[in-house]
Amino acid sequence: MALSTPPILITPRSHHPFSFPTAHHPSKQAPFSSSSSSISRPLQPLRLLSPPTTTFHFKCFSKAQRQSDEQVEFERLFSNLNQATLKREPGSLTSAIFLVAGTTVGAGILAIPAVTQESGFLASAVTCFLCWVYMVVTGLLIAEVNVNTMCKLGSGGVSLVSMAMRTLGPVGVQIACWSYLFIHYALLVAYVARSSDILTNFLGIPIWESATLFSLVFGGICYFGSQRFIGAINGVLVSGIIISFAALVAATSGDLQWDALLKANFEAVPLSIPIIALSFVYQNVVPVLCTNLEGNLSKVRTSIVLGTAIPLVLFLVWNAVILGSITNIGTGADKIIDPIEQLRSSNGVIEPIVEVFSLFAIATSYIGFVLGLADFLADLLKLPAGQSSPLPYLLTLVPPLVLSLLDPEIFFKALDFAGTYGVLVLFGILPAAMSWSDRSSSSEQSLRLPYLVPGGKLTLSLIIGGAGCVILSELLENFGHP
């Protein structure tokens, strides 16, 4: 049967800053709704596949208009379309929550007890909560700018680089690119260094062999594996994290010293902030969330808050188990003493559980960061889309392998530098600066969505100032003394 493609016209109301089309009656399912499957793109002429005998009538409407007509909440920005079936496939809120949670839980959790041992559990718990709030706010700022960028550019799935270019110009793009590269390479170095230690203890092989084996196995999975295969492998690894973590908590809970959890040395807190902030990194998947959830700001907000709350609880329990089980924690003059190592050496039952949990946590993060950096390098090298070139993967896998072999003790150093100079710039200062520019450049007549973060310029100033203070203090600590 022949199909016609009548256009859907978007005509915003004068008192609504932003409007989207819908059928003649409001539907709770979606603004772009009809009896047929629809194809839609934001802020562009839209067309609907339908039988020629069917007549569609569309008009603009908002889900709910607030008392102030300046901001209106919308159900969704556009529709996700399966190119094969031509059916709408809306993103699942549950999947989005677990995507955020899975991205957040990584190898950073392994370093938390080491950097919080001086401050103690009570002070570190307060620090974890404040860092969680900070990272939730910056993620919401990225989501806000991302959805506005999709509106301005008329396309879905915009990247952090596109957001920086629209709001901050070429300088912002340079900062975003270099910070992105720095974070990914630093973390990959840390992951390879830590995994090589674990495999060397398990297999009894030299460090260089275990590091090479880890890079080849999981790098090969990323390069040769299909999306379904990589997803299955990641599912197995996440299941391993949950099982091993539960076993670790059960094995150590009997030896938990509750008095040790009451220690609070807030003077030592600043030293732990970079790595704790690094442990809450998930912002690189926020553009994916905005696309999968079709620009639905309410669902994006929920997925970010709940998706990061799960790791927050996990981090607090993990830190309590480790710090509460080690009563004779010491500190070295020139390097960090890892309480996990002390726990492994003092309890033969716990050692294999810690090793398995650590390896699974590293592997899940390694796969995600390899895929992300390889795609970024492929785009940077202007390689054709869909081309499976080995060059981006070689540039992704080889430098971290070499650097980890040059300095086997680089795990904590890499995490600390990535957390201080990478994460706090890319996912701290940059989101606030982009939001500041985005909000300042919008006029009253501009079409825009509601703010996800309240507080105006005061909130943005606190975000930028907080990251700047931590970076400055770290610079003085590392380079201020001869």
C-alpha cells in the first residue's frame, strides 16, 4: 500500500517559550503520538508515515504550564525510531538508572579506603555525600545544556564537544578534548597497573606478562566483539561484582570494629576529595541518557539521582567494611598504604574475594573507557563512520600498557591526577561554565526548557569555585614545596 508523508508543522505559542506537536487531543504517552509509528526530529520539519486515507491534525501543547509562563515542562523532546521496524523505542528509566550506576561503580572504589584512612570513616562519609551532591549537580547541568543543544542544533545525540562549541566556542572545545583525553589515558594506566598486580598474584607470572594479557584479552573483546557480546560480557562482570561484594561484606562483618567507624579527622579530608570525586564519574554517559530518554528532563533527573545514589550506598558500605576491619592502619612517608592490601595479608579467606572483586571492578571500567576513548580518537582522526580500524584501538591500548610497566606503583598517582586535574575540570568547571554561557545568552524570546539546577549564578559560582579551590590546593601541595 502506498504511503504518503504529510508534514507536521511546529508553531509555538507566543506565551510558551518552547512547544512541541501532538495529536488533536493531549496524550499522556507522548507529544508525538498517533495511531501509527512516527518519525520525528527536534526543531525540523517532521513527517509521519501513514496511510493516505488517514487524516492527522496536530497542534502545539505543553504537558503542564506553570504559574509563570516563562518555563514549561515537556514530556519528551523527540522520538527514538528503530530504523528497521520504523517503530518508536522509548528508553527505559530502569535501564538508564542502571547505566548510570554501572558507569559510576568502577576501579575508583578500590582507592577510597586508602585515601580516607587518615580522615576516618565518619569524616569520609560526610565527604562522600558532599561529593555525591556536587557530581549530581554537574551531571544535571550537562543534561540541561545537552538538551538545549539538541534543540538549537535540531539533532539528537550531541556530544560534549558539540555542547562546548555552542556555549564556549573553540577554547571550550580545546579544554573539553584535552581533559577528556587526559582522564581516559590516566584511568586506563591505573586500571592496567592494578590488574597486572592482581593477575601476577593469581597466575605467578611477571608483571609485564600479566599487564599484556589483560590488555590483549579485554582490548580484543572491545575490538572484535559485537555490541551484544560486549553487553553479555559486561553483564557477567557486573554480576561478579555484586556476588563478590556481598561475599566480602559477609566475610568481614564479623570482625568489624564499630568504634573504628567513629574516627573523624576533617583536616585530612581535602587529600581524599580528588579520588572520591573520581569515583562518582558518570557524566560521560549523560548525553546517551538524554538521547535514550527522548529529552524527558524528569526521567533524566530521576536516572541521575537514583543511578548515583546506588553507588553512594555501595561506597559507604565498602569503606566501612575496610576501615572497620583494619585497626592498625599505618601511613607511609612517601606513598599511600593500601588498607585493602593489609586486609588481604591478614585474612586468607578474604584475600581471594578481594582479588576477584577488584578484578571485576577494574574490567568493567576498562571496557567502558576503552570503547569511549577509541570512538573519540576515531572521530578525532576523521575516520569514516562504521569503519573498524585498528588504529584507534592501538592508540588506546598501547600507551597505558607502556606507562603502567614503566611505573608499577602508578595506580594511586594516576587516580589522584585524573581526579584533580581531569575530572574537576571536565565534569566540574566545564559544565558550570557551559550552563552559565547558555543561560546568559538566552533572551526572553528564545525557546528553551526549564532549568534542571536551581540557584542561578550563585550555584554555578559555587560549582566553579569548589573545583578551583581543590585544584589550587593540590597544585600547592605538589609544586609549592621545593
